[in-house]
Amino acid sequence: MIHISRSVVGAAELEAMGRVMCEDGYLGMGREVRAFEEELQEYLGGQDRAVICLNSGTAALHLAVAAVTSPGDEVLVQSLTFVASFQAISAAGAVPVACEVYPETVTLDLEDAARRITPRTRAVMPVHYASNPGDLEAIYEFARRHGLRVIEDAAHAFGCTYKGRKIGSFGDLACFSFDGLKNITSGEGGAVVTSDPRVIQAVQDARLLGVQRDTEKRYQGARSWEFDVQQQGYRYHLSNLFAAIGRVQLRRFEGEFKPRRIELAQKYRAALTGTRDLQLLHGDPGPIVPHIFPVRVVNGKRDGLRQFLLEQGIECGIHYKPNHLLSLYGGGQEALPVTERLYEELLTLPLHAGLGDKEIDYASAAVVEFLSKASGC
Ligand SMILES: Cc1ncc(COP(=O)(O)O)c(C=O)c1O
């Protein structure tokens, strides 16, 4: 079976975890987390940017939303995203407002989003779907025009660039995920990146149960005994053990994971371009370091292809079931036609940094074989 994705970890990550266990002796949040944050900050660059690590990308999004909205505020977000984006918004007491996407990129449709603005709209959450940030300049111009905060759901987009600048190195707030399958992993983990001092403080405190300025103490190997709490907090901090994995992954990223993911996506694109009933999403591998490789299979061929690929031992996925169809978020009461059509068409082919050329050739050949037969050519 060729798996759709998997973690690519090994001896170096194991050794780093062993070092924390034996030498540091503290598995909670401390020196190792600080080092990971500093290295991420150095990697991303950008002026006055702070990186705050959390124990998941969902936690990062939750605290980012909580820092810039009040309960009842509305956040514009594409329906076609992982449920984590929606859950993060509703966890903060805000209301996710489901928007359409552009079908060519599956990124937020700004004309549709503009029609959904109300006096309660406080923020927009563009999701960098399949690692594509879309037209970020237009997003920021849209936000400026309407006085909105921008929370980039950059869970897929670690290591990607927009017009030569790394995602996270500029803009309002960017949230990454380091879960087991992302461009880099810390086992589980995530980060908020911003230069807003108020947000930095709010997120740092909220990850440690709202204990004020506990982060500084923990980075010195101490903790707070006499403290105050002024805001709702959570147990969302990253552990030293997970940070140790993340640091190794970050070191491997530029030389190993990034070029491999780009190369594999280019191979798919070369093999699948021109295949009948198949449309590649727009976006160039290179600036985009693809976390997943979804394609559009049109004319009702998606489910047949998916079944055929499974029979050939090729696991596929559907990213994602649109959130406006979920009971918690309206149960499909409102129609989003573009999103719903994409939900019928999208199919994600296997992609991870541990895949070989042969496996991509095999998967591409199976796709072409099925679609050319199904098309009667
Ligand atoms: C688009 C998107 N947003 C948010 C998340 C949440 O990240 P995590 O799994 O680290 O909580 C994910 C994870 O898959 C994601 O794909």
C-alpha cells in the first residue's frame, strides 16, 4: 500500500529526544522550546517577529483568534478547510462565517467574502490550501479596506514563500501546524507568528493557563509561585520532548524535505498534465512546498478513480468535507455551490518526503490508465 502520507522521522529525532530525557531532565516547557522558537524565528526572518509554540496547530489558531476577537465577533473563513480552522474560531466564542473559494486554487474567494461582511466581522482567516497562500496582497488589501485582522491558517504552508518572502515573516498573524504529517513535525505542535506585542503576550500567557509572564520563568528553568491570572487560559504549551523533534526536522527541512516535496509534486504535474477529466490546481511547486497533492477529477469520475486506486494499493484522501455541511456549522442549510462541487471533485494523491520516484510513477500511471479507459480513449 502506498500511504497518502506519513511522518518522516528517524535516528536523529530519536537521539534528540534521548538527549532531552538524559541531559535536560525536564520534559515540560523549558530550554528546548525556547531554542525551537528562536530557530524558527531565525529561519522565518522578518522584523520584530515572535514565534510562540503551542501543542497543536489548532491551539495556535484558537489562541490567535481569541487574541484578536471578542465573543460573538464574526470571522470570514473558507468552508473548504480542515475542521480545525472552524473549531478554533468557535472555541474562542467567535462565529466562523463560511465563504466560497476560487476553484483554481481552493483559496478564499474575496468577492464572496466581501458579501458576507457585517458590523460584527472582525477578522479574516485565509487558509493556505495545499500550501498555496493565494493572492496574499489582495487579502491584506481587503482586510485593510474593511478594518479586519488577518489570521493566516498556514498549517500547510511551512517553508513556502510569497513573492520571495517566507510565509510567517510578514503580515498580521500566521499559524503553523507541526503535526505528524506536516512539512516539518514536532510529533504534535504548532506556532503563532506575529509582531503584535499585545498578541504575543496574550498567546504566551494563554498557553500556560493564563499565568502572567510564566514563559519567561520557564525559559530560565524556574516557574511562577505567586502569580495573577487575568484571562482564560489553556494547557497548550509545547513540551521540551516535542520541541527536540521539531528542531531536528527544521534542520532537515531545507536540504531534504523541501526539495523532495517540490520534486515529487513536479513529477506528478509532468505526468498528469493533459490527462482527460483531471485538472491540476494552480500554483508552482518551489514557492509552494506542497504538504498535500489534491487534484480535481471532473465529470463524475472521482469516486470511480478513488476505488480503482485503492484496488491498486494507492491510498487517496478527500481534503476536505466542507464545514458548512457539518451539523455544528449549519448542516448545509446554506448552499455554497463552488465549494460543494469541489467536494465532489477533489482527490488527494499520496505525497510525503519519504516517497520514492517509482511510487509517484506508479500512482500517476494508475490515474492516467483509469481516466483514459473511463473516457473511452
Ligand atoms: C488547514 C489546517 N488548519 C489547521 C490544522 C490544525 O493543525 P493541528 O493538526 O496541528 O492541530 C490543520 C491540520 O491538519 C490543517 O490542515
